[in-house]
Amino acid sequence: RKEVEQDPGPFNVPEGATVAFNCTYSNSASQSFFWYRQDCRKEPKLLMSVYSSGNEDGRFTAQLNRASQYISLLIRDSKLSDSATYLCVVNTGTGNQFYFGTGTSLTVIP
Amino acid sequence: NAGVTQTPKFQVLKTGQSMTLQCAQDMNHEYMSWYRQDPGMGLRLIHYSVGAGITDQGEVPNGYNVSRSTTEDFPLRLLSAAPSQTSVYFCASSYGPADNEQFFGPGTRLTVL
């Protein structure tokens, strides 16, 4: 069983739409949670950390549900520049081992 | 600051050849990691280091060696390249463990024939 699972998509949405991604993790002892963004043929970059209380950064909202072991990312008012692959990342707290989901592809259409 | 740098950007090897992928960071980060990214597999941890002189295995360490003689450098060595090692390799560094942002290098695209 994979440590982190994501729906690969692709998600194709019109500009201005709201889109949500979910991610599940298998290790209940996981301690840190993140969303990274990866543009085509580029390196991943941190989008936002995910806290137990939920957190928001502009148009982006991240939620963590420890009981169900899933993480979500909500993007409001989608922009063309949001087109990318979004990676769910979990750290179990053991050493420096981060587990990445396979990523969810988003294309925002004019 | 240059951040995390990787060389080379592209490499083609023949089966059985060896090579070293270079990674350096100028942010004085203690934690460094090597990942490989394959289609449909996500990024998988190969080896990591929590400081100079300390390394440990990740999820897919077989066929790779690492060393960490300085804080800045964390080279990845392929001992005897195999076609299964065709992948994109990313080096990453972070200030600390767990809840710290990882900064990635631009990647090395490796093809093994």
C-alpha cells in the first residue's frame, strides 16, 4: 500500500472555477503535511504547509483530517497560472523521510 | 544565494557505467536528500543526510551510494548503471526535519541505455 495516494486527474477547469484535491495517507503517526506545486519539467516548490486547524493563503485553503487520514487543497477563483501538478507530501517524523503522492494535474482553461 | 544546484542537467549512460550526480547548497542546511521521480510513481527517497558525516537509506537505495563530507555537498553515485535507473533525479535540502520546507534543485535527467 502506498504511503500517500492522490487522484492523478487530470482536472480541467475554466478560469474562475473552484477546484478541490484530496489526498490520503496510510501512517497514522504522520506528523507533517504539505502541498507542493510542480510545473512541467521543473522542480517541486512548496505551496503551503497543512496544519491541524486548517490554513488559508489567499485563494488557497488546506485542510487536515487526522481521524480520516486525508488532506485537502481548495483553490478558489482559478487562474491560468495555477496550471501545474500538485503534490501531497507527508512526513512520518522518522528522520528526514518525506513521502510524496504521485501528484494531481490541473489545467485551467481560458 | 544560488540555492540548490545540481549537475549535470542531462546525462546518457550505457548499462554498467558509473557516474556521480553532484548536488550543492549554499543555505547552510543540515538536511539533504536525493529523490528520483518516475511517471506514475511520484518522488521516491533514495538516500538522505541529517548532517555532515551522517547518511541513511530511504525508500529505494539499491544501486546508489552517497557521502556527506561537507554541509554544502551531497553527491549521489551510481555504481553500475541499469536501464531501471532511467529517471529524473532531484536533490533537496532543508533547515531541519519534518516540518521544514524542502528546497529542490532543478533536477538531472538521466537515461541509461
